[in-house]
Amino acid sequence: MNIKHLSMGALAVALSVAASAQKPMTAPQGGKPISDELIGIFFEDISYSADGGLNANLVQNGSFEYSPMVRDGWGPGTSWRFLRPGHSAGYIVDGHQNPIHANNPTYMRIYAERIGHYEDYDGWTGVGLMNNGFNGMNVKAGEKYDFSIFMRNVSGKAKPVRIVLATPGRKPKVLAETTINVYDKEWQKYTAVLTPSENCPDADLQILMLEKGELDIDMVSLVPQDTYHGHGIRKDLAEALEGLNPRFMRFPGGCVVHGGGDGFWDTYRWKTTVGPKETRKSLKNTWGYNQSMDIGYFEYFQLCEDMGMQPLPILPCGVSCQGVNGGWGMKNQAQEVVAMEDMDEWVQDALDLIEWANGDVDTKWGAVRAAAGHPEPFNLKYLGIGNEEKITPEFAERFKYMYNKIMEKHPEIVIVGTAGPGSHPGNPDYENSWKLAEEIGLPIIDEHYYDPRQQYIDSRQYDSDFYKDKKCKVYLGEYSVKDHSHGEKNQWGDALAEAIYLMHVERNADKVVMTSYAPLFAYKHNTNWNPNLIYFDNERPFLTCSYYVQQMFGQSSGQYFYGDCVKFADGDDEFKNHLLGQSVILNVNKRELYVKLANMTDAPKSVNIDLSRFSVKPNAIKTILSGSLDDENNYDKHPVSPVKEDVKVSKKMTVEVPAHSLIMYTTKL
């Protein structure tokens, strides 16, 4: 709207019209109220999703905390290479005396015995270290990168230290460089901005002493200035998440929450992830690598705020994974529990998290949040307790204890419980978890399942009378087609089966109030699990077929479901033929109507649509996803992606849905 050339009267009318267009509408009769938070995301640090992925820091093991406890053969020097260019001499040794912080106990000492300057050598010189990041550092010409490092001058006069971004190889080319003079005898943080002169997908970072002596270094990082909202999150990956229009994010796991198969020592404790990064405690990751905690609870909450998502943090409840140290095959598995007299520590962690997220700046933990640069509360609404634990009597006792203690202090918080692994009828954990949920009045329970394609085609779990009139609602927190019959790929047939199943979930979105596909991310060079929603390398994300299904459902969230607007012609019925699906969703806030149609059969289907109760406008956007059922989006090809076109719609119309396709009509009201 160009308001510069409007009269005052016309301007008032125009502004009134614009304002009224944004007012929520009244839903026509016949709609079922449903959750408009149905589509969210679940972030777990699996397959290098955090370090090497969402974490924009290009340096690997910048705190020198890798160890054999994480992976056999790993240590402080993992991902680093000792350098002595120009006939220089010296050595390195990891140190632990007077570290920056007790949570960050290891640093690297560089001892330069000789700095070579010889007539027969025209290259550069020095003694130090080189880091290649995660299979190379992808840097762009002209972009600015914030370099930071903690250093301590151990002996003698000030030490000049050369910082170089360089091409790989025996004769590297300088892409960017700076020199830092290190005076301080105590730990001091030094920073610089590096601007590469050209693109390089696999650059190295070199840190070189240029004079003799001893120097300690720690907490090395290199972060592009151009990150998502400037908060240190890799921009292209975050934008891929933003494209899903997610309403919430569950984090940090997953099995990561309770230490997976390692025991209580490896349990994720949020308090060691929210302070200055040099004070955070790195941790072995359940999936076999290291978590630097560069992305901790503060960054997760910040990302939720930046993307308009509700945060859903998951806390442990004093019960370990039942598979500790390979105990899955034991008769009663290997679940360990905290003594009841020690449970108040775990309760206090939850209470302190609520204070950290929602408390005023004059509270103990609210002050910690404010000190990190966020004086305003994060307005935490949801809190998850536990993840996929076996629902034993010991688990039930500890869960109830935590639940009741939290509710006493914070009845406004919505607690999300767990249904254990394998949330299908007949599973004892599923049955026991629901008994516990009904006993204590749990508001939401988190169900998980990974099944073959045919299970998603055959099953309509939430049509079951089991869920009828249940006060406890369902969060389908982990699900996807995981099919061994085709190598656990993400094929279009899998995504289309998920889409039809999600239409069934939308129909029951008064019972199922939240869902999230899992896993979310996987790094090309270190993948623990297949399939995933988004694959990525150092240069870009690769969006799967299922990604586009999730995107379509995320973009069509609303508050009302209408089940009687669509009829398949020729006697077809989606209740009998599970290869067909339909859903009509109204968003009263956006004043938009979404009609989704799915056809997984081998022939086109004719569909009659009646939108008489809605004041539909004639112009609409048609989005179509289609392909062969065995099509796969991967690193080499991308056959399935949404195609949009402007179309005309009417209150009554007949449309054709091609074979193997998913269609959505979006119209304004």
C-alpha cells in the first residue's frame, strides 16, 4: 500500500480496511477445534547436528577437551596438527595447571625452541598448531569471520602470534591473516576479524608463535559474522528450519538427555551449558563424539525466540537409559536409578530452569540469564521430564516425585511426560506410561515410534477408542518411516505415507496436540542414523522428500479441522483406502483455508470439494508434491520439490489428484 498519495480520509479508510483484514474471523459451524501447535521440530545432537552443524563455529575441538572417554584414540590434540614450518623446532603438550575454568580443564602449551629464518627457504615460519575444522573450513571471499582465542604468555617478553586462514596443502596460500601480541601472564581473551580474499571450501586455521618461548592457548573459535539473527547459529541450516514454520522445538534430546548408554556421569545437566562458553562443561555425546556445549540451553532458547517457537526443554528425572553399557539384552535391561533421598537435586534443577527462563533479573537464575544478555524472560510454557525410559516402578516413583514438586511451585508450567520406547498398543511401557499419566493427571505424554512404510499406511492409531475422552493429550515426539526394505532411505513413498498419516493426526488434533519428525539433522561425513529430515555438508543443506511434507503441514496449521468438505469420487473413501487422504484446516488468525489432498495409488483420483460454508476468494495458490514412489532427494539429485501455481477456486469444484501426489490449495477468506 502506497500511503504517501492518500488523503487523510482515504488513509483512514485504508488503514481501517487493513486492520480489519488482520482480525481473527469466526469459524463456520462444523469445524472441530484442534491444536495449532501441531507441527514442531525435535533437535537432538545426533550425526554432528550441533558442533559441525547448527553451531557456526568452524573450529573442531577448540577447547582441547576431546578424550579417550569420548572415542578410542581421541585426545586433546584430536583435529589439530602440530606445525613447524621454515625449519623451526619445538613441541606441544597438553596442560591442566591453572586452567581458564574447572569445567574446561585442558589447554595446549606450545614450546618454540627455534624459529627458522634461512636463506634457502622462502615460505613462512613459526611453531604452532593447525585446525582443519570439520572436514575443512568453508570460507567465503569478502565475508568477515570473528576469531577468538584465550592465551597466556608463560615465559619472557611479549610473544607475537600469527593467525592465518590458508588453503590446504604443502604450499598454502594466505586467505587472511593477523598478528596478535601476547603480553599477559594470566589468561586473556584475544579477538580479531579475518576476511578471506577468496572462496575456499576446505581452509585451514593456523596459529604460529613467531619467537622463542612458551605459550598456552585454549578456547579457539572462528565464527562467521553472518549467522542466524547474529546469534552464532549457522544461517542456512536455521533458515531451512524456519521454512518448516515450526511452532515449538524440543531439545536437547533424545537419548542425550540421560546419557544414553553411558550412565549418570554423562547425563546432560543444563546448568553447565548457560554461562560464558569458557566456563561450560563439554560432554561425551551418546552418539560417539564430543559436545562442546557452544550451543547450550541459552542458544536453544534464543533460537526458539528468534524463530517464534515455543521452547520444550527435556530434563532427566534421576533414571538412566535402560541400555547402559550395552544392557539392552539383559533380562530386565540395565536401568539405574538415583536414590530417592537424592532426588531433590534433580527437582531443583527443574525449578531452577524455570527460574532461569522466566524469573526476574533479581532472582538467582534470572540474573544468570540477564548476564548472558537476555534480561527479558523467555516465557517458558512447556517442560518435558524424561525421555524413552522403561516405565518401571522405580521410574514411576521418581517421575511422580518430580511432577508433584514442580506443580507445587509452578502449576502454570505444562509438563510433558514420556511413553517410553515403542508407543504402540501391546507394549508394556506404553500401557504403563498411560496408567501413570491418568493416575497423576499428566497434561501431555510423549509417544515415539519408527516403523516401516506399510505400518504408516495401515495404522490409524489415534482413531482408536483408547484415546477417546482422555484428558492427557499426545505429543508424537519422534516418528518417521524407517524401512529396512529399501536401505532406510527417505523415498517419496515414505514421505507420502507420512503425509497421509499426518492427515489422520490432523483429524485427531484435539487428542494429538504436537508432533515432530525425527531425527532432524545429519552431517554428510558423520551420520549415525538414517533417514533424517535434513542432510547437510559444509556448504549447504539437502532437503528430503519428508522435509517438504513437513513444510506443507507446518504452513497449513490452524485452529479448526473440517472433515466433511471433501469426497473422493467413484466410491473411494480414505477411511477404507489408506492410500488416500484429505484434510481441510482453517486458520482463523490468518483468515486462510488449507485443503490438502493425497493420492498414493497408481492412478489419478477425482475429488469433489464443497467449501460453501466459507467465504472463499477466487484466487488461490496450489502447491503440489509428486514423484515416483522410489524417488529420493540426496546429495546427488533432487527430484522431489514443491511446485506452486496460481489457480482459481470456487465454493464447489471437482479436481483431479495425480497418482503419487500431495496437493494443497491455500485460499484467503
